Amino acid sequence: MRSFEELVSEAEAADVNGWGFGWLDGRATEERPPWGYAKLLAKRLGHVGAALDIDTGGGEVLSEAAVLAPRMVVTEGWPPNAARARTLLGPRGVEVLETAGGPLPFPDDTFDLVSSRHPVRPDWAEIHRVLAPGGRYFAQHVGAASAFELIEHFLGPLPEQRKGRDAHAEAAAAEAAGLDVEDLRIARCRMEFFDVGAVVWILRKCVWWVPGFSADAYERQLRELDRTMRAGQPFIATSARHLIEASKPR
């Protein structure tokens, strides 16, 4: 294994734009939820007239669908990701809107399907508003205490934050906004990190995990990880995901 300094330097220089994770190949693994979100979404996109994908990242998940809705719109709040989505999805006729929070910029009852993989914060009232009667919301969300073993290695215990993103609480919020939740599935998936560069890269990409992260600021914690990884012990964490499908009454 290369030196601590080489691994960290490489990870600090690597591209973290978009929502692909190929840079981690051979350096980290994450078990996937059993339902196969991208394939399930692709099936739905081929049977609706107008669809919206919220917080699309660089459009990587949506691009896996062979057939898109005749009117396909995506929103993304981070400019580098929005630019990547335009490059990836624009040639397929997808409208990419750069948003900065607040109400969705669409009239009431616009879309037959609203989707999202890992939305920042689902706004159930707005989702209900832009769905056409009989329309559906289909998404995979990050669940409670996801990757908190890694996050707490840097920040210490976070008991209150562990309670956020609860699947059942989100389903209740969707129901309160007027949606009928028809499916809710929960998965806990194993994550393994094999070198300290993988940790630096993921914390640069998922900036909300350890706000203000830099390798200099957290050198002590990184060197602790590096020592255990060099001894042949990967760092183990657990990701949390839930699949939710809901409909707007006709």
C-alpha cells in the first residue's frame, strides 16, 4: 500500500463532481439494497407522459433508463452537478433546471411521476402539488443513521442526528401532505473502506457527512484509520436506505 501522504494527496486531487462512485472501485464497497431502484424507475418512466426527477445529481441514475417520459424534467441544486446532467441528459431532450430550494417551479398537477434517488429533503407538500391526480412518487431515500460509524469517527457521538431520516416518519409526513403511501421497504447495507484515500474521497463528495472536512483538519482521525487498514482491517460502516412509493388520490 502506498504511503498515507500519497493516498490522501491522490484523493484530494480526484474529481468528486456528479453522482458516480467509480473512483472507489477496488478501494471501497457498498452492498446494494435488494430492490434495484434504477431498474424499477426505468420501468415506470416508460409508461408516463410527464415525469420529474428531483435532486438528480449528474443525471447518472436517470440515464440508465432506455426509455424516458415524453416530457422529462430534472432539478439539481449544485451547479457542477447540474452542468453534468445537461451534458448527459440534454441530448435526450431532458430539461435540466438548476434550483436553489423553495417551491418547485412548476404549475399544479403537472407530472404523472415524480422520482428521486437520495433527495436532500423531500418537500411533501410540493411533491403533492405538482403531481397530477393519480400520479405517483417513487424514490429511494437515505435512511436513519446512514454511514454514522464513519461520521462519528470524525465528529464523535451524534445521538440526536441518528434519529433523522426515519423511514416511518417520512411515510407519515407524506400521508399528512395528502399522499397515499403504498410501499415502504427498508434496507441496512454493509460498507467497507480499504484505504484512507477512499475515506478522504467520500467525505469530499458527501460534504454534509463531516461539514468543513479537510485532511489537514482531521489528520489524527485519518491516521488512526490508516493504521488499522494497513493491518488488514477495513473500516466497516452501515448505509441505510428506504424505498417509498406513494400516489396522489384522483
